[in-house]
Amino acid sequence: MNWLLKIITAIENWALDRKLGAMIVPMEPQTTPQPEAQYVPPAQPASVNRFLQFCGFIKTYEGANPANNNPYDFRYYFGGYLPKYGIVKESTGGFAMFESLQIGEEYGQTCIREMILNHPEWNFYDFFNRFAPPSDNNNTSAYAEAGAKYMGVEVTSNLKQTLEL
């Protein structure tokens, strides 16, 4: 009997919709002119943009294990870490494991910036020879050439000037 009540209710609703539908007079849609929304990116110095662009290249090239929260694939450092980096563990592969991606990102960017600022004469070859040494089974030349190409400069270009640091 319950199923019969459902059918009757459905028919009544259908009839009501048809009756109300006939009473509604369609109107032409009206549009109100709206000012075009324009995205204004937050102001950042050009040097920050070039540096972050370079860091983005490194993260992509490294393809680090996300479980380590270490997007730049830094090796674990037995000398210890500043307290702001929290507890840093060593992965089975010998890489640093940070508590969060944000901490790993901060650590990586700080290290990269300091390496460049401490060696203002370095070009891409020099940087990647230290950052991803051949002794760690890296193709340093290919890495440096890909990085320079990504940044739109020659591989022998001064890295500090290229990144506007």
C-alpha cells in the first residue's frame, strides 16, 4: 500500500508542476553590465620571482620522495639542524626527512640562497657541481644545462646575477 501512496504523490507533484509551469510567463534574460575582474598579483621583487622560479626547476628535476617532505632532496646532515627545522630524521636512502613540507621547503630555499650568496662568482656548472655532485651519481653537466635553459640563459652565466640576488 505504501508504494501506491508514493505513485499518487508523484503524479500529484507532476500535475502541480505542469499547472504552475503554464502560469509562468517566460521572460527574456537580462544582463547587468559587470566590470571585468582583473587579477592583480601580489607585489614581489623580481629577485624573489627569479629565485623561486629556479627553486621550482630544482624541485621538478629532483623528483624527491614526497614522504620525506624534502622537495630539494638534501642529504641528511649529521652535524644537526637549527631548532626551527624541528626533528629531522634520516631516510633509508640517506636523505633528510622533515616534519612538514613547509619546513623542508624553507630549509631547501635557505640552503640554496646561502650557497649562491656565499659564492657570488658561481655559474650554473659550479652550483650544480656542489648541489648535486657527480660523486653522488648525478649528471651534473646535464643538470646545469637544463637549469640554465629553464632560466633562459647560458650555462656559464653568473647564477647570482641571473637570479637577481
